[in-house]
Amino acid sequence: MDDLARRLFRHQRLLSPEAHNTLAGTPGLIDRLEIVLENGADLPLVIDRSHLEDLGLIKVADLGMAQGGGLLESKSTDKMTDKPSQPERLKGVGKEVMEVKEAETTSAPNNVNIKPLGSGLPPLKDVVSDDKFGMTGIARSISGAIRIGEKTPVKISRSSGPGGKPRPLAAEYEGELKVLKDPGENMGGQGKIDDFRKLFMDRYRSLREMLVTQYGALSSCYDIGDLRGAEDAVGFIGIVESVRTTKNGHRMVMLEDMTGGIRVLLSKNKRELGSVNIVNDEVVGVVGKYKSGDGRGGPIVFADTIYKVDVPGHHRRRISEIKGLSAAFTSDIHIGSRMYLDKEWKRMTRWLKGESGASLPAKDGSRIKYLVLAGDLVDGIGTYPDQEKDLEIKDIFKQYEALGESLSLLPDHIEVVLIPGNHDAVRLAEPQPPLPREYQECFSNSHLHFLSNPAFFSIHGVHVAGYHGKSIDDLVTLFRDVTYENPIEGMKEMLRFRHFSPAYGMRNQLSPEERDCLIIEEIPDIFVSGHVHRFGLDNYKGVQLIEGSAWQSQTPFQKMMNLKPQPGKMGIVELDLPDAMHAWELT
Ligand SMILES: [Fe+2]
Ligand SMILES: [Fe+2]
């Protein structure tokens, strides 16, 4: 895949050969096209030259030049041939990765989970020759209310509400929610050894591709099996098998790929290496000096630089074209618990109806178009020993019925996204499927969207990653700066790893699916998490972070563990402004 195709691939689009030539021959055009795509332009899966013209990015005359084999075309040819299609040294597994990715691109990009917008093409699920990406699950309508990949035309109604009162701003626009990536119910890992092998192969391949794309130093790198005989500086990418501290205080990392393994020494004397967090099973790039066997354990690489996928540069947040709409984010409602904060939740509902009583003005409540609930919707049954004595509602169906009743009090114009957590009635291992249909029937709202954990979706063009956040239980043991008091640091680590749960085999359970659904392939604009019952707003390289609070006061278990929740809060994001994010709380 060349650079142009790769850049469009990130936006879940492909290029026709003519459009490719035009882009290749017009300096800066790809940048302008990316800006248009980031702003939610309604473009089909395959972008042709006519679409570039429709967008006003090129003139008809430009097209003629490109078609006619003039200067633009010759430039384009030069550009394309100047850039090697494949790194010279990339062979073995690396080559295989490139070939696989190219094959995927021509048939079905793995992160294209939406129906091509207005293209007249068949849905992607019909294009995909096999369902190795779980596309069937992705492309289905989970609740029947989700409009997957179909851009809803904005409907503007200026009519008044009951009693001649002006309608809330959010009621004037239809919801525009698209599921971008959601493994759905089609999770089929059986827990066999081969399933785990496939999971880690996929993790390695996906993250390797991201590293190669992002860092020029890794664009032509070795397979570990080919390092023997290499001279001087080498670059390669591996998955971490183990990390230990040597008796001299250096860190020794064992890295492997499909061709072999190698020891990598991170010297304590290199300050830039000292601050790099490395955990088992993450995928990292290394540039360093290779030394053949030293008689004490074979070959070794002395690392100069460690490359993590991370968020490269500063992410530019997408914005809604509609002025004034906002989204509210919270988590951990825990209905059914004796500690559930019913009064506070109802006051929040009243604020969403445009009444005062919160730290933000009452009119802001009428701007909320989306409410995102990031897991632990109910308290559940049997989630921890002796939970029964903490329960007000001891029947799981009745817990969901209570939640359904509570959500039915919300204004009808709000689209509600429900992501499960470890207290909900789904399997514990992640990714967790959406709430099963028998529980969905406990709800009567027409604007509910039951998604998986994690889920990637867009709201009025702004991309959101929702993950309940149970991997924080592992991250607090791995990193000094990640604590239960300050879990938002854990969210930053997830973005650095571009994986919601990078370490395998600890407290958080992962299901061995064919695809590693916990990889953060696309950088979200907003990342919401929960689980810890703390509240926080932050920004990491342009990604807005929301730690989702809770609607449950301190439990006996939390008291015993000295965990202090910060309940009854929400993060409010103004969708049309790139930086506007506020804390909501009762006054
Ligand atoms: Fe919770
Ligand atoms: Fe939780």
C-alpha cells in the first residue's frame, strides 16, 4: 500500500486509480481531502475524481490535465516510482504483513465497518468474502435503532414544543450516530491454544503496521530472524515476551516475532529510555546496535530508541457541523445497589429537560443530544462475594427494568449509548458483547444503542471510543503514575499502547478472538472510560479524556479499600468546538 492509499485507508476510504493519480500529482491535495474527511464529508467508500471535483478540491480543468497525461500525470508517475513500494529489507513475516494488508485493502479494510455513504455500493458485509473481521457482527443493527454508516439527513424543525415553549435545541436535530467498530455478538473465541495464537498474531500484525506507518526509522526494518550478521544500527519490531531488571539496574527485554526472539538491553544510563514503560505482550519498535553472541546468552541489541505506537503528534479533533449540540458522558450507574443515587440521577434527568440545579446553566441541558453510559449499568448479581446484602433489587431483570424506567424519563430527543461493564449481564472477558436481547427488552426508549465494550462510534461526526476500563486493575500494578485516585493516567497509557488492555494474563480477562478488538486502531476524538467511580477530564495529545464518575455512593468494599468515589458527575463535550469540555455536577 503506498502512502496515499494508506492515508485514505485511515479514513476508511479507498481511491480509484484516476483519483489516485490526481492526488499524487497535486501537491497538498491529499491534506485538503483528509481535512474534509475528518470533518465528516459524505463520501463513498471508493473516492473517484468526480468526488474531488464535487468537493471543490479540484477544478474540471485540473481533471483534464491529469487525464490527458500532462505535467500532473508525469509528476504523479515520478512520485509513485520514487517511493519504494516496499522496504528493501522487509521480508519474511514483514513482507507477509504487507501482502496481507494489501490484500485486505483491496477487498475489505479491516476498520471499515460502515456502509459506504451514499455510494450505491452493496454493504461491506456483502463485499467481504469471508467474515474474518467479524463484519457480520459489526454491520448488523444491534438495537434496530442504530443507523450503521448511514448519514442521517439533518432534520430541522422550528416548531414550538407543548404550550408554545421553544423546543430544546437538541430536539431540532435528528440523531446522527454511526457505529465505526463494534465486535457485536459475533465473538467466537473458544479459548483454545490456537485462538490465543491468532489473537497475538493479529495484535502483532496490526500494531506493527501502525508502527511502520508512523515512524520512518521503522519503515525498512528487519525480521528478528534476520538480525544475525547485521551490522551497526538495526531496526525491528517485536512483541514483548518478558521484561526484567539486570543486577546492574538496566532493563532486559525479550522481544519476539514470527521468525525468532532477541534480547534488547535498555541502559539505565540513557535517560530517554528510562521513562519508557514496557509491559509483557505489547508491541514495540526498536532501533539499536546488534552484537552477535557474547558468550553469555547469545546475540543482543543495545537499544538507542524504543518506538511505541502512541498518538503521533497532536490529534486534531473532528467537529460537528451543527452549532450548539453537546454530548454528556458518564458511567457506573449501578442501579439495584442500596448505594444507588436515585435522587441525584433524577435531578440530572431534570437538568437534561432544561431545568436548573446543576453547575452548568439550565439551557445547556437542552443542548444535550447524546448521553453515553460507559458500563456497569446495573449492580448485577454475584459480581463479588456477599453482594446480595448490598442489593436493593436482587433480580437482574428487575435491575434492568429499573434502569429502563429511569431512562424512559429522559427527553425523547436524546440518543443514549449503553456499553456494558463487569457488573452487567454479559461475559466478563473482554471484548464484552452488547447487552443480550432479553435484557434489551426491559427498555422502552426508541433511541437506545446497545454497543459492545469496547465500542467505537461517531456522534454528529465526532469519533468516540467507549471502554468500561477494567484493565485499570492491571495498570495500577504496572505503572507508578496510574492509581485508583488518578485513573485518567491509565487512559493515557492505553492511548500510548493503542490498546485498552495491553498486558495479558493479569486480573483483566481477555477473550481470544481472531481479531484483537481491544486495539485502538483509529485515534478517537473523545475517549470515555469508567469502572473506578472517579471523575476526571483531561486531554492527551488532542484526545479528550473523560473518566466517567458513578451514580453509587461509597460501598463497604470501597470503604475497606479506602477508595473514594466521586459520584454524580458528567463530562459535557460541545461537539462543534474542538476544545470545549466541561464538568457537570449538582449544585
Ligand atoms: Fe462500577
Ligand atoms: Fe466496573
